[in-house]
Amino acid sequence: MASEISPAEARRIALTAQGFNAPDRSGAAAPARLRKTIAQLGLIQIDSVNVLVRAHYLPLFSRLGSYDRGVLDRIMVERPKRFFEYWGHEASLLPVDCHPLLRWRMERARHGKGIWRRLEPFATVRRAEADALLERIAAEGPIAASDVAGAATGKGMWVWSEAKQALEWLFWAGFVAATHRRGSFERVYDLPERVLPRSVLDLPTPSDADAQRELIARAARALGIATADDLRDYYRLPAADAGLPLRQLVEEGTLRPVRVRGWRQDAYLHRDARAGRKIAGPALLSPFDPLVWHRNRAERLFGFRYRLEIYTPRHKREHGYYVLPFLLDGALVARVDLKADRKAGTLIVLQATLEPGAPQHTVEALFEELRHMARWLNLENLGAEPLDVIVGAPPAAG
């Protein structure tokens, strides 16, 4: 029979695995510490929304404090590359040794599987267009979509030219790699052998099952304690592929089945997971932070119902456009809708909401952390302070 773990212990295990075990947030983080933190997490999600700051900067701030963002910029482009960009948990920055573990995803994309529907034709009827772009990259060097003439298709936020779609299929299929981002965060593509270390490209390609088993093991190490759905979601593995690797990890002793009181699903504890003795201090979390990006897990761990409302019409938003959960002493106790007004040098707090049962010092701790963030972003002022803080309604039962 699986052993039982309390919800409080499960939270400590999860927070410790994610690097929130009373971290040093002095901000004096050397490149080696940034690399170590990314490796501990397994990946950092990349997102284009820049209303506050690009998403990949925030998880390191949450754990390390006011580090120099220029150091991360250099890490992302350093040669030889130690990290590369690919589809991990959405678009992600990953350690280069993860490349062989994702080749099954590249291979499936080459057959039009596991990719966005609008990219599927480039695996078949429009393959010649993609091949022509690949030949151009081979002959002329790195290119971005804006370097290639092509008509935009569709309307709205994700209006991509036909050339962009072809390049994205080549990227998904592993025929090209992202060498860097430029300008308005535009991805630049080149041949993998001109981007990634030869030593990585020469590594043998594992079987799909072996690669997926290792990805689940890495997810389990980064999460500490997790359900099968949590583990599958970390690297966005298809549900049909997760069962066998999960059973194998249990059989070999990497994972141990456990029960967490109050959780409906069974859970798995990584063999190296531990519950930190001290889970203290504040942290503002990106909507794309691995601690909260799987919304069901955040609700299960913290009793915190969290939904991203970027695509919700303004008049229907409950908490705001770009809302950051506030972690304090191991609990999610508030959320804030933030915007950086770079011209005015101000971090604007559009809305702040306390969770039911938040401790009395939450508002003081929140604004101190907001001032910390403003300084890190080189913003001189914290807007809308003092602010009318909304006290959220208790979560619905069930």
C-alpha cells in the first residue's frame, strides 16, 4: 500500500524541488548559479508577452532576486551553447543534453504529427516551400521570418506570413535551430550544426519510450511530488505515451507511489525529493512559472485557482491582464496585475487581490516585493501605491 503524505508536506516537497527552500535572493547571482537554477527546473518557458518583462526572466528573479538580466541574455547566445530553444513545455529554453530526448518530437513533426494544424501542409503538399527555405539558410546563413518575403495569412494576434509558418515547421521538425532572438523578440533560424555543439548532435537518438522515460524522470525531479498528469504536462507528453515510462520508473525505484491526503489522484515521489525544513520569504511568480503553469496542480497544492486572462475580453476579466501570483512563506496569498511603464519609469499595479486567509502582513510583504521588482526592472517608481487591495471571495467548494 502506498504511504500517505500530508498536504503541507507535499507543498514543502514541491517548493524545495522548485528552488524555493529559503533561497538566497541577494541578487548577486553569478552565471554558474543561473545555469544551475535552469538545470534544476529542467527548462524555462519563453513567451512573447512583454507588458511587464519577458517571461523567461521572471522564474530566475523569483528564486534568485535582482540578478543581472544581461547575464541570462549572454547565456542564451553563448557558444558553445549550453542551452537551446525548442518545444519543451511550450517554447522553452532547455539544457542542450535534452536535445536527443526531444528528437522523437522532431521526427513526428516531419510527418505532420503533434504540431499546429496550420503547419501540417509543410510536411506534405507544401514541403517544397520549406525545403527551399532550408536551402537558402544553408547557402546564406541565419534568417528570420522578416527577412523573407511572404504574404501574411489570417487576422489577429498570431498573423504569420507563409514564410514564417514554413520556418516554424522546419524548427519543429529539427531541420533548423534557433540561434538567437532579435529586435521584437523575433526568432532567428540556422542549421543545427551551426548552432548546437557537435558533441550533442552526435549523441545517439534514444527510442521514443526511453526518451520519454527520461523526460518524465526529469519532470519528477523538478516537481518533487506529482500526479501522472503533472509529470506528463511538464514536457507536454501525449497521454498515450506516458503510461509505460511511468510504470518503468516505478519498477526501477526512481518514483515511489504515494497518497496525498485530499488529492483525488495518486501521486509519485521522486527518490531524491525532500521536504525542506524552512520554506520562507516572498516571491512574485510569472504566469508561466513551472510552479504554477499547470493550473490544476496549483489548485491542488495551494488551493489557488488561477487562470490566465490575457485572451479574456477586458470587461470579463476577474483579476486582470498579466496577473502574478504572490508566494509568501510557502503559500499563495495574493495576486497582482502588473504593467511596466518604461517611458515613465514606473511599475504600475493595476489590481491586487488577497486570497482568503492571507496573513495580516501580506500587503506589507507584497509591496516590499513589488519595490524589489521595480528596482530590478530599473523602474524608479511604484505606481498606484497606496492601492485599494481587493479581498477575494472564498473558493467554491468541490
